[in-house]
Amino acid sequence: MADITVYDVARKAKVSIATVSRTLNSPAVNESDSKRVLGVIDALALFQKQQASARARKWHGRIGVLAPFLTYPSFVQRLRGVSTAVV
């Protein structure tokens, strides 16, 4: 059997993929839409893949900073400011 996707659930429930996602991840969904989506999920015997959910929510906590020269005091000072603001 092929993997069932959020697109399949949305199509069968006649809602958008955003509505399916919100139904699974937050309470901010119209009750009738939520019931329809959950009904389709139950009918398809769908279960949420934990790895996909974790990967979608993962926040790495990294930023990138480009500095042309680390030998100039002004750039070093700016980088210190960035590092203190981030922490």
C-alpha cells in the first residue's frame, strides 16, 4: 500500500492541507472541519510519523553572520554585539 500523505487526507476531507496540519498540531480549527479531517484519518488508518513531525518542528538555534575581515576592530565589536544579543 502506498504511503498516505496530507494531500490525500485533505482531498478526501475536502479541506486544505493547512487545515489538516492545523487539525493535527493546534486547536485552532473549525469543529466541523476538525471532525471531518479526523474521520478521514481514522478511515485511512493513518498515523503521524514522529520523525517527520520532529523534523518539521525542529529549531536549530543557529544564525549566520558574514564579516569580511576579523582583523578590523569594528567587525570584532559588531560580532561581540551579535553574540551577546543572541545569548
